[in-house]
Amino acid sequence: FNDWSRDADPMTRATEGGVWELSLPLDRVAMGQCYKYCIQNGGREIFKADPYGFSMQRPPETASLVCNISGYRWRDDGWLKYRKKHFDRAHYLSQPINIYEMHLGSWKQGLSYLEIGDRLIPYLKEVGFTHVEFLPLCEHPLDDSWGYQGLSYFAPTSRFGTPHELMELIDRLHMAGIGVLLDFVPAHFPKDAHGLYMFDGGPCYEYADSRK
């Protein structure tokens, strides 16, 4: 929306703790448009994807995408009531839990978020699993990876579809009485230049001692 101009839309410091902010009018920014942060540090310029964005380009492309995750109408009220009754802290021993851990990309290769539910849900119900645990679905750089090298905390990988389509899959699993767990790995940092690694020129999201 600004032709990747480094100076067109400067951010301002919001807090002394290093939080910066910028608001842009909606008539300038459309859904699906690409953006990155240009961070200037010690004479260097670093182009980074948004750690808190909700969508990213499909690798090997590296930009964040403007995305509005509101608007999805959840239909899992029945599951949420059931979960509170049977799986909260007070009742979690009231019935067995059987968790199926899976890597979505290799379980049935080539299926999207929308397509996999047609095969996964009947299988889980037939075998008797109460929950499915997905290996990390945060965006990651390598197709052959299991997803543990996250580039962003909240952007589901675009390999299988859009954020709303992932919501649809989770909603369908809930409506079928299947709980959903998601592996979340905030401590692995691939050294891809656009990712979380050395975000502001130093260890911002990672621990400063690389040995740990």
C-alpha cells in the first residue's frame, strides 16, 4: 500500500519499554495486502514479518498479510458447555481422555483445512479419541518441517488454507465432540531474516544465551 517505502509510514514509540505503534486508515490498506516492519538499528535496516499478525504469505514468500479474523460465526456452544462440565479443573477426572497427536501436513498429504475434516472426524470417532493434538500450525519456513520453527505466534500456516478455514476445522471438530489441542512452541527460532530471530537487531523474543 506504500510501495515498500521505508519512510512513508513511520511508527512512534508508545512506551519506554520499546513498544511502537502505527494506525493506518482503512481506505489505504486492503485485506490481503502485504506488509513488513523496517527496523533501523545502528545503521542497519532489518525487514521483519509481524510477530502478532494473523496471516502470512505462503513460504518461500515472507511478508505478513493484512487479515481480519473477526466475522467467523462459531457454532460450538454445545462443546464449550460439555468441556466445562467434564474437562475443567474440577471435573477432569470424571472420564478418560484419549488424545490423537498428528502432523496435519503428512496425515493425508495434500488436504486443506476444509478437506481434512471429512476424513479426520470419522476416524477419530471410530477409534474413540476424545481429543486431537495438532503439531504446531504456526507459520514456519520449511515444507519438510513439522512446524516447530515458528515465524509468527498467531499466523496459522497458509499451506492448508486461511485462518477462517482453520476456524472452520476446529469448529467442526468441536461440534463432533472432539477437543482440539495445539502444540505451541515459543522457544524455537529459525534464523530466517524475516522471522522472530534477532527481531530488533538483538535477542528480543529469544533468550540472550543461545546455548539455552
